Amino acid sequence: MPVLAAVAAVAAILAWMLPGTGTRRHTAAPPAIRTATTAPPATPSPAPTTVAADPIAAVTAAVPTSFVMQGPAFTTEASVCAMPYVRPLDPPGEQHHTVCWVQHPFGVEPGYPSTGTSYLLGHAWAHDRDEVLNPMSELAMSQVDLAAPSYEGGVPIFPVTALDGYTVTLTTATGRLTYRVTRAFAVSKARAGDVTSVMADTTPDRVVIITCGVRDTGGVLTDVEVNVIAYATLVASVPA
């Protein structure tokens, strides 16, 4: 069950009312003594709240060992295996709780600052909903209209926004790195390797997550001959 067999190169926030005062005229009594009232000191406005930026600290590049993808619709936790850059790319091993990181020369070990992109692949399959990246794929494919492509460099792609803002956290022996999804799309498996931004493996501080397309139609799952690809950019890093 190769996931990315047809991918040429990859195959991845929101009165005061002052009461009126009246006076009465008295003829027999002396005039009333009016006592000045001192208003309480004004309470100073609180200082504006500043939201601390996510910490980004240097983390030495190292092999990832765990993966968490999290957002409103799902959380996926997985271990990470290393897979060689041998085409076609087909993540080996256990399929329900494992994603695979592509070794050099395609991409780099995650770290900060990084010298390139880290690629992570995992399976999704209509015949087994427990495959590790089925939640990502099914959510993305719910937005894909194969009759309405956009184009990148002449390659038809199908933009997805449902994954925007999801976080991807990678743990390594040297620290923890968190990335946020900024873009996702589906693309024909046969053309995924022709998408320039996918192949830009020197793009720093980025991870690319790639899986197969699985569509849920009223509870019936169908494999679609596309890859679902998400780009995520570093937002936090903490050394071990």
C-alpha cells in the first residue's frame, strides 16, 4: 500500500450619572453650610496587556523521535521513524502510530536555526481509518473540489484552509520544536513532484507533511489519487 508512490520527488486565533443637587430658601434659619465634597481619586487604567511571543531558542538539529499534530478537529500523536531517500517514498513499518522523516539528501534534521525543510510522511487509507494521518487527510479532503483547481507553476492544486493554524510539534534528543500550518492543498500524485514549493528543500525552519487523499462521503471512505500536503513554519523552539 504505497502512500506516495507516484510523487516524483516527495513522493508534504474581543454614565457616570451625577445626581442633581437642589437648594431651598430659608428665612428664619441661617444659610446652610455647604460642605465641599472631594471626589475619590481616579483609578488609573490598567496597563495594556502584552502577549509574550512564543519562545524561539536555538535547538541543535537532530533526528525527530515524536510527532504531535493538533487542532480543533483532531490530535494525532505518533512516533517517528527515519526513512531513506529512496523513490518511490513509502513510509515503512507500523502504520497506525508512526510517521516517517525523510533522511538526507532530501530535507534536513529539524532544529533552529535550520538550513532547510524537514519532510514527514504518513499513511492514510480508505480501508483502515486508524492509519496515522487519516484525520488530517479526511479533514483536508472535505474541502477539496477536484473541479475547481488553482495553479502553481502550471500544476493544478486544490487549496485547503481547514488545516490552517494546526500545530505540529517535533521532539528530538536536543529539544522540542513547534510549527504552525500556514498552507495546505491537495495535488495529483503524479504531479506532486512538479510543485516548486514542495521541492524547495532549502526553505529553512519549515516542515512539510505529506499523506494520501481519503474522502469521507456520508461515512463511506474513498481513496482519491491525490496527495494532501501541509506546510508548517516554526513558531517555538525549546532546547532540551
